[in-house]
Amino acid sequence: MSSSLINPNPEIYATQSISRNDSEQENNEEYIDEFDALEVYDLIRNINDPEHPLSLEQLKVTQHDLITVDNKNNLIVIYFTPTITHCSMATLIGLSIRVKLLRSLPKRFKVDIFITPGTHQSEDQVNKQLNDKERVAAALENERLLSVVNRCIAQS
């Protein structure tokens, strides 16, 4: 690893094996299978970190229990935890999560993405950037930035 990395030696965690309990209702054709936190987690867990060849799950940036899904109000709230408190890649990680979900979820969902409180020195600023439609749209018009985002989500 290069010494120019923000976090040259991140802690790596084992990936989780989380399974959904199959119920009798799922065999019923009239049963409505709503989105849940596990489905959302499965969409984002394999996004690559922009700085390391590791997934957000391996770095424990994303966690299943930090995702809530409200199908009734079409709202998904995701918290993610940067590996260090001064992570300069936090906005890029959040943008990668947003793009992956924009491409994967039905348009009916509003997705709010936040840094886990107390885990980043600029969490308010990053949260504001990640949840402002105009700022996200401007970021996605930047071809260089979009190229990095696409590289991060390509493996997921």
C-alpha cells in the first residue's frame, strides 16, 4: 500500500452470512414481498471502497443493522461508518451507495444517507451534500467523479 493513502492499514472484518427466514406466506401468490433492510444491504455490501480493493462490508462501513426500510412511506434510511474520523472518501462512499440504490430500487423510494453520528469530523457537511438533490446531480455530471463511482459499484 502506498503511504499516500488516507488509511493505509484499515481493519478488515469477516463478511456476514445473513439469511432471510422463508415463510409460508412467500409461497402464497397473493403475498406482497416488501423490501427490507436485508435486501438493501445485499445491494450495497459489495460496493468497493474507493481507496482499497475491499468491499464496504469487509471494512464494516456498511452494516445491516444501520439500515431501515419504511415501505408504507417509501423511505429508506442508511447510515454508514467511515473507517477513520477524517476520511476524505466519505462523500464518495455515500455517493456510490446512492448511485447503486438509484439504479437498483424502484423510483418510489426516497433514500436518505447519513454518516453514523460521531464517526466523522465533518459528518454534518457530508450528510448535507449526500442528501441534497442538486449537489448529487452536479456530482453525477462530473465525468471523472462518475467514473470513480462506477468503478466502486461495478463489482457489487
